[in-house]
Amino acid sequence: MTYAETLGIRVLEAAPHLTRAALTVTEGGLNRHGTAHGGLLFSLADEAFAVISNLGAQAVAVETHLSFFRAARPGDELVAVATPERVGRTLATYRVEVRRGEQGEVLALFLGTVSRRAPTRD
């Protein structure tokens, strides 16, 4: 079982122009304040980032940043929506909004850059 599967992350859509991943906040994902742990939000955003950045290329993260705006609570369905900001030959930067629900408020904003290379042939 992968780390994402352990957290209950589900990929809802995977395309080079838009990738969506989701999870439901459970008691096991809470911090001392009773809200979703920041690492849980980061992991959700990072999974959407990993999926979108590896479509059509082999990619590895070189830099990420996450800003937190609002807390998530137990039972909240979180959706990470990843879109490309700029995709070049060797570097690509993606924006991931972590929302409460599909159209809900933005709880966190993730920006990440990957180093890209052509996919390997088996």
C-alpha cells in the first residue's frame, strides 16, 4: 500500500491540464487543535502535484511551498486541484489549490517545481 493510499487519497482526474485528488479528514489526520494536520493537507497537494507533473514526463520535485489559509475539520472532504503554471522542457511549475469540497473555499495554496526529463523506455 502506498503512502497516499494509507492516507485515503483518491485521484479523481488525471490530465496534463488539470488533476484532482481528494481525501476525507478523519480523526487520525488531526493535530492537537482538533483540525486537520498541516502534513495531511501537504500530502494531498503533493499527491496531485506528483500525478500531474509525471504525465508525459519523468519528474522529480526540486522545490515546493504551501501557504495555509483556513483549517479543515473532521469529516471535511478536501479536493486538491492541480494546474500547470509553466511547463518547459526541463522545468515545470504547478499550482495546487486545496479546497473544502469541489467548489468550496481555498484552504491552502501549494506551488511546486519539478525537474523533467523524457520518460524512460522499458
